Amino acid sequence: MPVQDPSQETLDKLRKYDTPTVCNVIELFAVRPQTEGYMDGRIRACFPDMGPVCGFASTATFRSALAPQGAAAYGTLYGQVARFSELPGPPIVVIQDLDQPPKSATFGEIMAATYKSFGVEALVTSGAARDLDQVRAVGLPCFSDGVICSHGYPQLIEFHVPVHVGGLAVHTGDLIHCDQNGVTDIPLSIADEVADVCEEFCRAESVVLDYCQAGDVSVEGFAEALKELGHRLKGLRAQLRRT
């Protein structure tokens, strides 16, 4: 049975929660090892104060170390935005820089402004950023492997091909969630359930958080709060496996 793409309602729900909470909820479904499905520490938020975003991966490869043969720099940017319509919802651009280490910046103000105007939710790249003040003003959440002042010979090579960014394999159409904590993908088969369970998971965690914040703590009381958290999560897991 084919998996349905998540609805706009599901995306809106997922944007209410931080990426670690989303990762925690995915673990409840036991659909993948707990060390898979997210990008590693090389990929960091350029603007940590921008909130969670969620959308569908529009993948591309990039290089800037060598002068292009034929096409001008960024000559294929229009070709990339033309393919956003192939996605079931708002794009998150995910770019693998083929130059290792990155030689120049993958994106700057022009690229960010272009993406923003075409409805892109965020940009994630294994390459570098630049024009940080200007990109912040554009309002596009961006994630990169550092900052480099020059753009070198920027060339977008291929679109909607599998890419590898921050240790994560990403395919076009993958559901991506990201915030200041990092980037994860959400299996499409459980996306609707993940969105619904996040609130229940936060309520379960509040047992321990509320106890710690109430004051007058004791080892015994803390142990009881942890026990209750474990009980609630066990019940939640059992509920998910029955659905």
C-alpha cells in the first residue's frame, strides 16, 4: 500500500516542536536504529534563533573549486527552482558540496533570496555559507558546515539525485525537520503519527521536569518521577504498536 504524503496540517503540527522532540518520538516507533536518521555535528544552524521548520527535500549537488565549462556561475539556478513543483509540499533545499573540503561558499544572499521567494522553508548544505547578515535579513533558516567569504566558481550540478549531507543520505521528497539543534528526516510512513504523538511525549517528560522545577527534591522523589516517566513512555509505545 503506497504511503500518503503528509498533509499541511501534519507539517504545521510538526513545526510546533523542536527537532530533538521529533527524534525522541520517532524512536518510540522502533522503525530504525537510534543512531540513524539525523545529520551529525558538522551541520549547524547559521541562525539558531529561527524556529523549527519542516518540508520536503529538494536535493542537489554543487561544486566551486574549478571554473565551469560552458555554463556561467549559478547558470542552472532557474532549473532548480523549476523542479520545486515536483514536490508534494514546501521544499527544503539539501545540497551536497562535492568539493571536500569545501573550497568556497555554497550559498549567499542571492541564492537565499531566490529560494525564499519560491517558498523554500530552509537550506541545508554540507558546504559553507556567506553573506550571513544579508541572509538573516532574508529570513531563510540555513544550515551549513561553516562559513567561507568567497563563492569561487559556484555550480549547481544535478538536481533531485540522492545526496549525502552530514552523514545522512537524503532523497528527493524525504520529509525533513530542522532547528538550532540539527537536522533529521521523518519516515513518511509514520509522519502523521509523529505529529500527533509529540504533544503526548512532552506531557510524559513534564513529570520529571515539573518535579525538578518544583523544589524540595529528594533522591526518592526523583526516582519516582523517573519511574512514572518510564511507565508513561512504555504505555505510549504499546499504544503505537497496536495502531
